[in-house]
Amino acid sequence: MDAPRPRSSARSDGRTRTGAGTVPAPVGVRGIRPQDETKLRGEHRFAPMLHTDGELHAVTVRAPVSRAGIRRVETAAALRVPGAVTVLTGADLPGRRLGSKVQDQPVLAQHEIRHFGEPVALVVATSARAARTMATVLTLDLDVLPPLVDPSRALDAEAPQVGPDGNLVTTARTCRGDARGKRVVRRSWRTGRQDAAFLAPEAGLAVPDPDGTVHLWVATQDLHADHLQVTRALGLRADGLVLHHAGIGGAFGGREDITVQAHLVLAALRTGRPVRMAYTRAESLAAHPSRHPMRTEVELTCDDDGRFVSLRTRTLLDGGAYAHTSLPVTAIVHDFSAGMYRFDAVDLETTTVYTNNPPAGAMRGFGATQACFLIESTVDAVAAELGIDPIDLRRRNLLEPEEPLATTGQPLAGCADPREVLDAALSVPEPARAPAEGMRRGTGVALGIKSAGLGHGKPDPATAAVRLTRSGVEVISAAADVGQGVDEVLRRMVGHHFPGLPVTVRVADTSFPTAGGSKASRQTMASGGAAAGAAERLAQRLRERARDKGRPVPDRWSHDDLTALLGDDHADTWTETDTNDGPPTGPGRPHKAFQIMAHRAVVDVDELTGECSVVQVVCAQDCGRAVDPVAVEGQLVGGTVQGVGFALWEERDVDAEGRQLTTGFGDYLLPGATDVPEVVPVIVEHPKLDLAFGAKGIGEGPLVSSPAAVAAAIRAATGEPVASIPARRVVPTRSEVPA
């Protein structure tokens, strides 16, 4: 069905229709995505570009400290600013809370501040300049308190309480077997606070309708999840709010939580006028969660020949001030802490705690990145202790297909043999150019595993409709195309059933059923599966109509075929709708599908300065089936570069008082054009037969094992342990290059 539009002059975001009038390339064939051409021409409208007539401008006032009681919010000076409209505080709200998994986060802090940058007030003015001035002169009367910033102290009896019922967010525990090997290797590992660092900061536009409904355009990974959180927190009827996709300039997990959404709707309701917000880069970095920092103590025992016997881990994740996605992140870290290796005994514990640090949440890799660094770094340490080649050590301990994972017991099925993926990464020749004088070169590998889909028994539905008209085929879906290319996946999967016909994607709002989030590498499986199912039934109806009319069923459909078969009414349409929830998951099968990937990195390290230069990274990944091979390669390259950044530079720095020091891309160090190495994507196809076209998710995989591979290469070059990432500089201490 056509989604209703608000009665306003809000301009389109450019994603209303994708691929109009064009025939999609076949599944598995290289081609150009129509939306990429739109972006290259500068015609795609991203969320910060949206405006409407008569709009007001809102700015969030944020906490300057990490822990405090709120005595009073002084608004008088702000309301005297020319152009000021209103100031909203926690006292203007019903007291309900935000949170996708745990409802523990206020829309605006009312009684206490739990982290630096927490929203405390919302100012609204007739211009963006006036709103910024209001935010500057508004003052907070605070009772500043000592913050809890060390996660290792969070569960101490004397620690300040941050969470609603203490400082424990969750703990996962797996204990099986009591075998121990003769050789014991113990290590400590740490990972940092990586940011999603998308290019387009958070922005949105809320437009109240005369009927009392608010329409909100926002860049998000999950329209319906945002709708649920905002209506619940603001006490609205479900039909009182309609969310629309605005153009998304990157996401990587950073748009999975609420930022501008509730504030915009609140301001539009209170003023009765359209309200716009657009974050600065500094505010964006303070507003959305980061990757969970990890500390872990690991003990691996093995025989003299390197056969693994037991694994013990004690892993601590810093969840920050609110729960966000800490529950599922903890589960993923835990589930993949043993990697794809065989152990006779495991004793694993993964804990996440509340602190007064900035909140942690979803970030590409979603816990599997931390788990991979944990286990792959430990395997490298064992190889060094035993004097065994790291690749040989991996091969002799990897699970065979259908063997159970050491943590969950779920068979390693529906995916390529990890040895095949490792061999694919190793098959690419290393750089022929020798390192420059004064540089030491090292090569490292890492194997990773990540689930695709929400898993753990959670409902994971996606609905799509396919409509056939005289003009061609239209796919309707609320799936967010965050750059990963789900629109083109839908076009190709549907186009497979209607060869020769143009296929258009219409992006739905929340009046259409959910597509679920563009997260967990799930949209190709979920929305793709729904669209393919609907298209298959609709194509069958078309073939039956052709037979009823005595017409041959063509190999490729044409406009003339549609005219003859759809009847005399030019408005005649056929529609099929399908909801796909994929294979069920539960205790014995917590994950729908597995992403298996391997990276090989070549790194040069300056002997004097310790500066690391990544020369080449190969990324091999089993994608099931490459529906759009160019998009798959783009994902492998992009995720790998993010992994290089995490391994070497990317860190949201927080001081000893819990204040975030990172304010922009001047001090959050991303790989620039001169830092990006040669990245070689290698697609491995092992179709998963219970999924549409055998295709499964790929988006998170490239950022799972790339940081671990870069760290391994630095170890090989320097002989240093590289116990923490980002590593930044690693000065070799040995006089000779390690063997």
C-alpha cells in the first residue's frame, strides 16, 4: 500500500523510489546500483539537508560532568535570547524511559546526571544561531559527585551505584569439562572505545499534522524500533507518530539508538510547529554509543604438539551509563570467545557493568570483534611459546564442519569450512615491494566468526510487499539502506522472478509493517527473503494468468505482456505481501547463520618511531551467495579499513573524570587516503540452502577479524605483545627482526 504523507512542504530525501524504470542486473552479476549514481551526482538528500517552511530549530543542552545531582536548570537567560521559543527539561516529561533492550534512559535527565554529554535540556528557537546561543547561556545548578570510571571497580561494595539496581548489567557463563594440557599460556588483552564515525551527523525534521499526528524524518537503522521507543517514552498513541526514512550517511551501529528522535517529537508537540535538529560533529560524538571497551584475562592450555585442551576467560565490558545494547553484545562476545577452535574444556565468563563513562552500544562487529581479538591474539601467543607456525597451529585446532562450537554447542553448519576461508585469504600474493630501509615487515592472520540475524530466540521478522502494475514491478519495504545496498538486493531478488521487467523499490514509513533493523547483517536474509517469497507467488499468478489466456509464458516479460495480462483497467495491480522470520533460533541453535571470515595483513613498522604502516590486507569471507558482487566487495573493503583504523588509531578518549576528550575528526583519528592500504576482497560462496538464493549477511564480518590480523602483523614485525588496541605506535625492542 502507499504510505500516507504528511501535509507539509518537507522536501523528499531522494530515497522514495530506487531504480525507477530500470531492469535490475541478475543475481550474482556485477552491475551499478542506481542509488550510487544519484549520490555521485549530488542528488541524494541526506538527513542534515532536510528543511521545511516555518521550521524551528532545536539544540540539546548536555551535561558538562559525568556524575552529578541536578538541583535546578536555570532557563531565564535562555528565554531572553532574541528568537527564543521555549526550553524543555525533564520536568516537562512523563517520566518514562528510552531503551531498546532495557528502559533505563531518560529523554532528558531530571534528577541525576550519569555520564558526560547526557541530555539535560532542549532549547527551541526561530533560528539555528539563536538556539545555539540559548544553549550557551542556559545554566545548570549541579551537585557534582565523584564518578565511577574504572569498570573493574564497578562491582565493589563501595562503588557508586550507576545502574537502576546496581552496577551489573549482565553476566554470561559457560563451564564444561575439566581437562588441562601440559603447556599453559596466560595473557591479558584490552580493546578500546571505537566510534561509528559516520560522515553525516545525526539530524531530523519533525512536522506536526493538523490532525495531531507528528511525522518525523530521521536517519535511522530501524524505523519501527525508534517508533516504539519514542511513543513509549513520550506516552503517545502508536498512530500519533509516523516515522519516515531520511537519507543516511553511514551507520555502522551508531544509528541504532535514540538521539534526536524523541527530542524532535517532543519539541514539535509542544510548539505545534515543524522542528529541525542537526548535530555538530562534537555533539554527534557525545550523543551516540561507542564500541564496548573490553578487558580480559585468558588462560589456554595445550599439549606439547599444540593441540588445544582448555580455555578459561574472564572478560569485562564497560557498558557506560546506560544499558543500550549491552545485553546482546555480551552474548555475542561470550558466544564467540573460543572462536572456531576445538577445546576439551571451557570455563568462560563475560560480564558487562555500568559506569559513569559514555554509554557503549552497537558498533559494526557487535562484540565479535572483541572476541576475535581475544582468541586470535591468544592463539598467536601460544604459537610463539611453542615455536609453531601460527597458521599451522590454527589448522590443527580448527573445528571441522558440523562440529559444535565450544561455547554454544551449535554445529558449525551452513557455512564454508574455516580452512577454506583461511586458504582463500592466503591465496593472494603478498606485496612484491620490499619494505623501505629502517622498516620491519610482519605478516599476520586472523580468523573470525559472527552470527547473522538477531538469534537467541528473538523474533526477527521482516515484511515486504511486491506490486505488479502495467509499468513494471514495485517492492515496498521499510528496510533502511544505510549504504550496504539492501535496495539493490531487493530489486535483484524480485527481478529474478520477473526477468525483463523494471523493478522499483519504494521505501515505506512506519504505517507499513516492520522490516526490522539494518543491523546484525540481517537484511539480505530477512527483507530479501520476504521480498523473494512475495515475488515468487506473484510470478506464479502471472504465469497462471498467461496460461488461462492461452498465451505462452515468456522467458523475459515485456510491457506488452503486462498490458495483455493485467486487464483493461490501467490502475489494475496485483500485490503479494510476505513476512519472513527465517529459520527459528533457540537454546540449542542460538544463531540463524554464521559469517566466516579470514584476514591476512602485511604491516611495516618504523624501527625508530614505532609508526605502523599497513601495506596490504586480504579479506576473505563466506557470504553464502553474492547477490550483488560489487556491493559485497565494497563491504569487505570498507569493513577492513575500519578494522585497520581500530587496530591502529581509532579511540574516543575519556579522562580520569569520565569526560570525553574527543570532539571531532581532528582528534578522533580515522584512516585517511594515504593510510588506506591495498585491500583485496575475496568472495567465498557457500550457499545456505534455507535462505533465499543461499545468501546470508556479510556487513559486520570484515570488521571482526581485521583488527586482530593487523595486531598479529605488528607482533610479527616487532616481537612486541600488542596486548591492547588501538596500538598506535609499537617500537621494536629487539635488535633482530623476529623470525
